[in-house]
Amino acid sequence: MNTQKLKIITDGSIIAIANTKKYNETLANQTNWTWRQLNNFILETNKDNLIVFDTSWENEWTVEFLINIETDKAYFRKFGQSIEVTDQKLYLINWTDLTTSLQFKDTKLPDEINKDLKFDIENGFYKVVVKQLFNPEDYEYEAENKINFIVELFSQSENPNVKADSIIWTEDFPNDDTVFLSDERNEFDDLLDKMINESK
């Protein structure tokens, strides 16, 4: 099958195409992350394992995957990257699942709830072209019953080595030493504990 459509609910308006087998091999027992470490992990440690991009806003999006097929559908914008397939499948991953895999030591991708968001594909290197079919500034755009993104994957005899310098289509994604994830207690944890105790 050279085409397949998947629907994914985005949170944080970011999704990823993932070689989860290779990604899981890179996971470290680290539960505290800064934004800079997160960027480095996604973009450097997992080059050819992850393609991460912004969907403009949170919604349920329909993504069509085409293998060795170039569509002639009109699109608003596109980008290219590369990925390696090593387990005869790739997964569509939402932001919560991606960050949960970093926060909890025993968590890997895909998440049990979203394990069906996969498409079968031959092992090897691929040049990937992601096309967004709508204008992200059209706030009246209705996503339902439409293909919103097209992902074209073209088989390559060797690694095309097309990398991303940032999470695609994000304008102000942080890249500094401020905290992104932490397992240390904070004021919010104290507030939750207080509310739970008061409700007993």
C-alpha cells in the first residue's frame, strides 16, 4: 500500500513522524530537561529518527502518507527532511507522548493509546517532504473531512542527510537553559496536595 491516511489529535500544536525503535534506543534515564537540552535531543540525537513540526494550532488533523508518489495538490508551504526506517514502520506521534517519553523513565514510544497511528513502509533511507495544505493564518479554516497535511516519502539508496535546525514552522520555540521538564517538587505540586487533602 503506497498511500495511507491517519488522524491525530494534536496538543501543543506539534506532531512528529518517528522511527520509534531507533528513538527508544536513544532515551536516557533523564527526567530533568532544559529547553536547550530538549532541542538538542530532538534535533541532534534523533536526526533521521524524528521529523517534528508545528501544525499551527491544536486540532484533529488528517495526514496523508504517500510512498514514492509526488502529489499535484496545491499546498501553502512545505519542507524537506530525511528519515531512516529500520522496523518496517513509522509512527505519527503527538507532543504529549513525545514529552512523556522524556519525563518518565519507563515510558517509550508509541504510547499504548496511539499505537495504531502507524504506517508500514520498507526499511531504508527516505527523503521526506511535508506539505501543509492550508494557510495557517486562516483562522476560519475548518479541518474536518479534509486532508490537512501530505507527507511524501521517497526511497533513497543512501542517506540523503537532510536535517532541521529547528522544529519546523515554529517561530519562537525556546532554546535556552530554562526548565522544560523537571521531577522536582514545586509550588504547583504543593497546591495540588493541599487541594487533595482538603477534599478528603
